[in-house]
Amino acid sequence: MNNPQLDKNGQLKHLLSIEGLPRAILTQILDTAESFAGVSEREVKKVPLLRGKTVCNIFFENSTRTRTTFELAAKRLSADVVSLNVGTSSQSKGETILDTVDNLIAMHADMFVVRHAQSGAAHFIARHVGPHIHVINAGDGRHSHPTQGLLDVFTIRRYKPEMHNLRVAIVGDVLHSRVARSEIHALTTLGVPEVRVIAPKTLLPTDVEKLGVQVYHDMHAGLKDVDVVMMLRLQNERMSGALLPSAQEYFKCYGLTQEKLALAKPDAIVMHPGPMNRGVEIDSSVADGNQSVILPQVTYGIAVRMAVMSILAGNTEAA
Amino acid sequence: MHLPDAEQLLAKLAEAIRPLLTGSTALVGIHSGGAWLAERLQPLLGEDIPLGTLDISFYRDDFSRIGLHPQIKPSDIPFDVEGSHIILVDDVLYTGRTARAAMNELFDYGRPAKITLVALVDRGGREMPIHAEIVGTTIALDPKQNLELARDAAGKFQLKLTGAA
């Protein structure tokens, strides 16, 4: 099958989803991100790699954290960055996605970072642009959020380097979560032997086992002896109809408390992609506790996005 | 072609560097050959001399032509560059582009008082106004040839020449 993310030499050209990417490319991104993590700790947190390039963040759907970390990542690579909240600009005047993109290409954009509520939006743009332009999916509908998946596995690898020996639990609204999908693909591709999903039946896709995960409906059984607990946000804004009785009821069954976390290994780490609903999927004492690596995830997000952008920019065909 | 013994050249470098040492001197090796050399020079010159490594991949001038190197090692500068005297170590000095990139990277850590460039071998062919203060030896090579430092399982250095003369 022709993979739209890779060029004819098998090099990464766009980052659209983790699904279909070989382990070698994931490892290259994570290893490169290690070097960028060091850059972020220096006096001058910048390298000249993308000097003269223009990166356009087009966010058809709001996201403060993802947009900010992409912006900082591009700036620390010395690129020029423009961020468009398209929901509040031309799109509301009726311009199509491709018209927006073509206008930015006319302004000599070199890279697009795209977030859209519609699955496949980034693929659509990637098919449209010329060979010297790169597209990064910053979240499309329920489908994929590859840089979040990558920064999550980067965080896990930093705290638990023995990836082939880990038991990881992903807890919560898997059905509506593009993050969960990207995490599952990243973890299985990197050889994590046991990935569990813990959620009520109503928040799991019907074919979830096909992704290579073990399914649990009960936190007490599912968290037993895990090394990593990855919480998902309860996607209120994607929840149409009554999949859940109430937020309080959900917290009682699937909210991560100190008591439930005690079932995991004593050195287990707790992750959350943000933004958190405290008291809904995670208790404040856990979110702020000493097993939480939620803020390091944000820090590493910049290094991982720098790695992705520089690898893509480096794989540009000569015009 | 008979290549000089890299271990002897290393000892020669250490002797030449020793008179330059000051209280603020630090060793920085350029990944990978220069980093190996700096690692070996440190015990010869004094264990209390700070040791760092640079991977100049983010500062190369050919990024837009060849992209990012697939295997990058994190740079590690565990001392304050501001005001320090840096002995910058590379294995083979050729075009001078690597030394240029390494200096740019060092300045993103701080403003050194002085940088002294040291190379095991100067093979000529400079494309930048770069000069090494200390070199182990000078060998004139054809542009088609590639000279690099190799390290065996026991940690012993050897120069390796590949490509047609």
C-alpha cells in the first residue's frame, strides 16, 4: 500500500498518523527528540535548522497547549511561525480549507501544522500540496494525534527505558479519543508487550481488540501491576447523547484516585494528555502527586515536535 | 598509504595541550571521533578538567541538502561556557565546516573567553578561514578519500582511510 507519509525513499515526508510508520522512523524521532530536550535546557534555546522556513499552524479547532507547543517548537528551530485560528477567520466567511492552504502557499509557507475536527483533514491537505511542502497532523477528529502519541511514548521511554518489559493501561474515553489511537499504535510498534484499555463498554470502539490491546471494564482488575497509567480526558464536547450517567458516577468508577493507583506497581507513572477534568477522570491529589509526569509530558512535547519538524524539513526534495 | 599511529598522535596532542591549560580550561570533543579523543585526553591532562561533547547536527550548513543525520547524540556541556577556555577537539580537520558549526553551537551555551582548536590530523582542503592551533600530524589527501578515526573493542584508536586515491 502506498503510504502518503513517506517519500519514494521511505523517508518521512508528512506526519499524518502513527499507524503505518515503521519502528525505525518512530525510534529516529524519539532519539532526535532526546537531543532537542537538551537544547531546551540551554541558555539559548534555539538552533538554526529551520532558519528562513515558514511554518503555518492552521487550527480549525481550538487547542491552546498543542498550538503553543508547536509554535514554540518551530520558533526554537528558528522558523518563522504564523498561527491561524481559522474558526475565527476566513472560514467563517465561507472560504474552503484548500483555498486557505493555497493562500498560505502563495505566501511561501513551507510546513503546515493542521488541527481539524474532521478525520482525514490533514491527509486531504497533504495530498493537495506540492512535493516541497510538509504537513503535520495536530489532531483530526477521532482519528489521530501523532505528535501526542509520540510525546507520550517519549515520556514513557524517559522514565521506563525498558519498553519491551512494560505493562501500560490507557483509561477512559477511548471511543472519542484520537490520542488513545495514536498511543496504542506507538506503543505496539515500539514493542510494548501489554497494552490495556480500561473503559465502560459505551466508551470503547467495537473493534478495539483488533488494535492489539487487552480490554478491561473494571479499574481494579485493569490497573493491577501496570507500570504506566495513561488517563484520557472525558471528551465532553464530543459526547452527544447519554453515554454516561453523570460525571460523578464516572469518577466513582473510572476516575483515578490514590486508592486505585495503589493497585499499579509502586513506581508506576501517571500521564494525562491534558486538559484535565479534575474530579472527573483524575483526582487532584493524583494529578499533582509524585507519580504524576503530566507536566514533563508538556515539556517533552516541544522536543518531540522539534524532532518531527526538523526531520520532515530535512527530507525536502530539491525543487 | 602508511598511516601514522593514532595512539602516538594522541600522546603528542596531550603534550602540546598541557602548557595551554588554565584554571578555566575545559575539553569539548566533537561527536564522534573528537568526543572519543577528548575522553582519552582528560585523564592525561587532569581529571578535574571539565569534559563536554558536541553533536553539531543542528548547526550543519548542509541540512537543506542532505537533511538531518539519522543518528544524533545529545550535546552535553556540563560546565559554564561563559568566560571559559575551551579546547575544541576533532579527529580530522578538513573543510573547516564542522569547526564552524561547533563554534556556533558553543556560543549558544555562552561566550567563551577563548577557543583553541585541536585536531588529530589536518588533511588540508580548507573551505573556511579555520586554523587548528595544535595538530597531531598533517596528511595531504585527495578529496575522494575519506579519513576517519576508528576505535576497536579495547578502546584503541586507529586511523582508517577509505576511497580511491
